[in-house]
Amino acid sequence: QLTRSSDMSARLPLRKRTHPDDENGLPSAKKLWNDPIPISGPAPSWIEGNDAENPIIPPLRETKLTLEEAAEIQPGERPVRVYSDGIYDLFHQGHARALMQAKTAFPNVYLIVGICNDDLTHKTKGRTVMTDVQRFDAVSHCRYVDEVIPNAPWIANAEFLEKHRIDFVAHDALPYETPDAEDGYKFAKDTGMFLATQRTEGISTSDLICKIVRDYDEYIRRNLARGYTRQQLNVGFMKEKELRMKDRFGKLKKQIREMPAKAHEKWSKLEDKSAEMLDKWENKSREFIQGFLRMFSRDGAISGIFKSGKEFVRDAFKMSPEYEGGEESAEEESPTLGSPAGSSSD
């Protein structure tokens, strides 16, 4: 098993950022051939036609490395040069994991990544989402990559491998059919230069594009809402109106779905307010009843007023000279309105 699971950050030194000094703004590729690029900053790119002045190409090995010999090469010695090629469109974690396996296959690896340009890719495989320059730049920022070769061939032949002093070619073990062969990596497999890596299940550029196509209308509506024009999105006039109408309808449906929740919230607030009002009414009612009882009960204020008025009237009659009889006759005879004081009903 060649893939190592140890922590690469503990074994690999930090990468020094190189200075862009070519007309394309790409990082300089001038470095010692036995000095693998550490893990920060973009990887340098090899520019076609400049290899005569490029010191990163080491001399030919006297004999080809075997997998067992490569596993014995330690940091500080001449690194094992591993080559991985591809399109790397929409560079994702599946790509990064494959490059990680190639980088960690041996203790001391110089990882070279070849990327095909747009002309070759569009003719052989089809259109890409990213341009070749964008793909070159994306891969150059992967922490496991030491060097990027733009404009790489579709399949690396013996001449290409020898030119770049490549020891092993890394790819998954499944046969890769090309227009000219059933397996484009057959040469590397037959010569013992093949290094098998594992694909990451559940992720690929095709899967990502499939998701975008599946949710095409949703992404178009989202970008229209963000201010993109239909011309930028390559959408016709009627399609734009249709999508904008769907967007409005979707917002309306969302509002309708949210209405019960808002209504429930309002009802809860109303219920709480009603309970508070009932409590206040109950307290006020209790106070009113207590006040009524204090006013109109047997011993209440009104009874006291009538009692004191009755006593006042009685005392007034007692002081009158026309009053005949004692206290007992006064209790027996009560004066009536319009009758002379002291007269009887006889």
C-alpha cells in the first residue's frame, strides 16, 4: 500500500512564494531540481520552449526506479518525480485527494501536474467551464503540487516522460480509453512506471455540472435577482419573463406558508393580552364588590347613615314640648308626614 495516511503538514516544510517574472505573471520556475516545493504559495509553471534555460530538469537516472526503491528515498536526496495529468475543470476535493495520494506515495516526492489547454480539451472531450489559464492557476495553488506543466499532451508518451525526467505516472487504475487506445496509461503500466491512486466517490466535475443543469432555472432566477442581465446569462426575453414570474410566485408561496406561523404568533400575543385584561378585570371586580359591600351591607356606610338619621329624628321629637308620653310611647307611636306631632291615629 503506497498511500500514506500520516500528517503531511508535519513532514513537509513551508513553501516560499516565488516572484512572478514572466510576461504572463506566472511564478518563476527557477529552482534546484532536488529541492521540492514546500506547501504554501503557488507552484511554478514550466513554460514550453524555455526548458533549455530551466534548471529544474534533473539529469537522467542511470536506472529506472522501482516502487520499492522509491519508498526508500528520504528527504534531502533526489526526490521521486511523480506526474499526474488531467483537465481539472472546476477543481474540487476529488482532484485534491488524488494529488494528495500522489504526493504522499513516497517519503520524498516532487509532484508535477500536466494540464491540457482549451484547444485540445474541447476537441477531445468537450467544452469546459473554466478556461485553461484559470485551470492552470487553480491547480498551482493546491498545497500538494510542486510544478504545473501547461499545454500538456492528452496522454504522456515515452518521449514526454523522459523529457521531464518523470519516474512514475499517477492515476486511478481503471483503463482510460482514448481515441487511439483502449488504455492511455498502458505504457506506464507495462514499464513499471504506474502509480495507482483511488478515486473519491460521490464527487466529479460531471456531477457538479449535472447539479447545475438540474437546477438551471433556480440558478438563473438567483442571478437575475442579483443583477445579472439576461444577455450575460444567455437567456431569451420570454424565458427571462417566465423566470421572473416564477420567482415572484415562489416568494408569494413562501409568504403564504409563513402566514400560519405569523398568525399563531399574533394569536399568542392576543391571548396573552386577553388573559392580562381578564386578570385586571377580576381584580377590579373584586375591589368593586368589596366596595359595594362596605357601602350597602348591614354594617355598611349606607346603613350607618340611615341609622344615624333615624336616631337624629327620634332625638328631635323627644326635645319637642308637644311630645307626650315617654320613651315607650315614642317607640309605639311614630310620627307621620302631615300629622301634628304627638297625635294618635284615632
